[in-house]
Amino acid sequence: GTLRTHEGLIIRSDSASSGRSHDSAHITPYHGEGGTTSQEDTDKGDGTSPTDMRPLLESPSGDKSTPETSPNRQIGSLTWRMLDRGTAKDLLAEDEDMDKKKYLSNRAYFVAKEILTTERTYIKDLEVITVWFRKAVVKESVLPPTLMSLLFSNLDPIYEFHSTFLKEIEHRLGLWEGRTNANLKGDYQRVGDILLKTMKDLELYCQYLDKHEQILVELEENTRKSKKFEHVYKDFEQQKVCYLPLNTFLLKPAQRLMHYQLILKCLLEYYSTEHRDYKDCAQAAEILNPITARVTQKINNLENYQKLTELQRDLLGVYNLVDNGRELVREGCLLKLSRKGFQQRMIFLFSDMLLYTSRGVTSTNQFKVHGKLPLKGAVIQVLSPTDDSQKDKTISNTFTISSDDRKLALAASCDSELNKWLEDLNAAINFCNSRDINTSDTVMVENANRTLKSDKSSDSVDTSETQEESEDDKQTSTIDKVSYHRSNTTMHVCWHRNTSVGRKDNLVALQNQLSGYLLRKFKNSNGWQKLWVVFTNFCLFFYKTYQDDYPLASLPLLGYNVSLPADSDDINKDHVFKLQFKTHVYFFRAESEYTFNRWLEVIRSATETT
């Protein structure tokens, strides 16, 4: 269970071997630029962990066997144990490549396999609500019967439907891979018929999406009305199985529809119109496309609502943040001029105001709101390095924003970050100026009794903050102050990586979900480790197998660069991509060109923010 820093990964220890149990899903915070790691998954130089991480030979139906028991392998148990583990894994990978040649001749197989791998993750995500959260609220009897019915009567049918759908996909991939003679006829080397059948049953989704906003609103209202439910809700978000904010899982059904649309598009682009699978795929797309068009705008609004409610719970000292007309435009790290000079601050830019915060010294390391600045009538001025009004000549990329007789001096980490903030700030200010009302007045900041009035010149930069840290801040421990935090949430990653994320980035992230087995190699190791990897919410989550209920580790990707290995990396394998943040380097190996390109595509959506 010992936690220590290792190459930017956040890894949670199960601690079973130490005799201690972990009832919490708490991911320990970053230390410096990297994360924390347990001994359970620390690379030893040969690509394996201290525990037995021999790769399981897996069929699409989920059957697994070790190299000793597999009927399709000729490696004896004694020989296997004598082999270097990394070498053995490479041999198995090459062996599997040879076995698959007969059915890996077309791209459609890997598109179908993506349906299978992502469906397995989708089922696990649905279980977070339908199984684990249900168990938590039933045990404490904290959810009103009407909300229980509203939530589970709409989600349970979707979960049951996809449990059956998953079995059909697993069976079809087994036939496609030729474990019967059906592949000789080619009758089962297609997936459009199954997708078409699924699209015809989308009424379940329509019912859920119609109730989606109501579910989110009533959950939020109940956390405000019932301290007991608030406690259960927040305690559940600390559990290992809840690896994302809880209401994020409620968006998964809508995201799944968008992924099916992507899958059908890939198949239709690959197939000729004469292909036997083309007609079914085209009909399925014809049914799905009007629904996803309707879902896209709806999910954009719901994602924004989800972000606002999440911030309302996570930020200390701010109230009434959730408003129908308010959007989160950008969140990220900037330097703010204070009495002590430029200090790191976490900035939240909304469509009507700007909040500036710092990470507190409480045990939860939450962000405490220091003040707000209305955007209506605000003016921005970019300062040059030689500007006399710029107090610290060593700080570049500095600008001021003035509003209501207040002026803040802020500095970005680089030119590109400065341009992102300026673009979004100007757009938000123009939007506010076009409206008759100032919605930022509804937001209350705790103890906001210190303001800069006309006794100071409008040219003077405000270095005060509405909340100074006090001993009370350091001793905050009540449930009202939110007794948890996550190290891989966007705000914490932006804080440690000194970057930002915009509204457009969040919308792109909604459409990019992927999962499947990858081989991972550390910079200084010799072998490859097989892991089940899930990409979602700007982050990679690592599991031993797809059957695990919670991840062993997570790797937030904001700030990372994705590329092909350089010659100096000495990676003599196909389908390998490289992830790097400063000195932290990882290599990942996919099983095919299609899978490799898909991983590059989704990871770039997280690393190349706009």
C-alpha cells in the first residue's frame, strides 16, 4: 500500500498483500509534476510488476487461460517460467499475430472489435450507477422513492439491453475469428446486421434522454436539501469503482450513441456499396443519425450543467454557481499579481464572470475562491515587457482586465496559452455586453466584503483578494466543505501542468472514448506489459483486465505530447506511439494499424487542446 512518485502515473495500491483494505477510491494528489504510484504496478526493468502479471490469452468471449493451459500454445510450463517475462510476452504477441492472419485481412474486423472493447467498458460504466450506486443509496435509505424510480427505471432497461448486445458481439467476433467453419463462407464476417437490430431498439435511449436533465437537476437538488444524501453521494465518489465524478456516468448513454455513429461512418467509408454488410450499416446509420443530431446539442448543454454542479461542490466559498444561462468557457492556471508578487491561481472563466481561486491548505487540497470579476463592460489590455505599468519585468504574456473599478493583472505560461485566454475572454465580454442583465450578480462569494472603489485610480492594479487565508481555512473539516477531491480532475491537472482547457475541448472529449488492450513500456524498461486501457475525460485509466471493477492507475494527458518513437528510443516494433511530458516517457503498442491510428486520434484530442 505504500505510495510513491513514479513517472507521472497516479497508481492506486490494492494493499491486499499487506493485510490492509482500502474502502476509499481516493486517488492521492500529484507531487510536483508527476503523480504517485504503488509498488503493485512499479516497473522493475523487465516490463512486469512484482505480482504475477503473465498475460492471459483471451478470446473475444472472455475465456482466459494461462500459457500452461492454453490448448493453442506449445510453450510448456517449465519453458515459460524459464523465459524472461518480457521476451515471453513478445513471443506470444508474435504468435497471436501469426494465428490471426487468416481473419485480419480487412479493416472491418478491427472496427467490429472496437465495438466489442468499448462495449465492455460501457457496461462497466453503467454498472457504476445501476449496481454500485444503487447499493450505496439503498443501504442508507437516502434517495426519495420518486428519484429512485426516475433514475433506475430509465437506466436499468439500457443496462439489460446492452448486456445482451455484448454477448451477441462477443459471439459474432468469435465466429469472425474462425473458431467454427462459418468463416469459410464469410457469413459472419460482418457486424451491420447486429447494429441494425440495435438501432431499431433505440426507444430506450429516447426515453432516458428525455428524462436526463430532470435526473441531473433532482440529484443536485437532493444533495442541497439532504445532508445525509450529500454525505452518501460524496462518500460514493471516493470509492475506487467511481473513477470519474458520479454525474459524468449519467452522460455515458448519450456518448455511446455518438460512438455508434462514428463506428457506422467508419464501416460505410470502408465498404463498397456492393459489400454484403453495406446495406445493413446504411440502414442503421439512417435510423441513428437523426437521433444523434438531436442528442448532440442536448449533451452539450447537459455536459455544461454537469461541470457547473461539479464545480459548485468542489470549490470552497462560492454559492449559486449553477444557472441556466451560465456556461463554463475555460478553466486553467494563470499567475495573478498580488501583494507578494505574481502568484499561481486557478482561473474559471464563465460566460458572465471570472472567478480566481487558489488551492487551499486543507487536508482535501480543494480550491478556495478569492474573488470574482463581472465581464459586462470589462476591458482587456495586453502589456508589453517594457510597459511601465508592469511591475515585474521578468513576467511575460501579461494582461490586465478591468471591470467595476477593479483591475487584475494576470500572466499566462506561454504565447499559445495567452492567445487562448484572450480569445475566450473577448468572446465572453462581447456576449455579456450584448445582454441587458448582469447574471454574475446572482453568484455569491463568501466574505466578499473587500472591493476596490473609486478611492483608487482605475489605472491601479488590485493586488488584494476578497478572501485571505486564515486558520479557519486550514482547519476546515465539515461535510459542508466537501471532504474529498480527485487528482485527475481537469482543475487539478491544469494546476499541476500549468495549462488550461476550453469549452470546445470538453465538447470534443465527449465524442472521443476508446478502450482495449495495449502493451505498455516505460522509458528505461526492457519488456512490455499488457494492460486494459480506457481513454475518457482527457485521461488514460489502466486495468489488468477488462473484467476489473476499478482502475489500478490513471495518466492525465493534458500537457503531454504524443508522437512516434524517435530512432534514439530504439523501439523496433510496429504500431507504437510515444507519450511524453518533460522527462516522463511512455511507449504504447497497438495490435494493428487501425487500432494504432484510433488511439492516436483520441489521445491527440486530449493533448492538442484549442
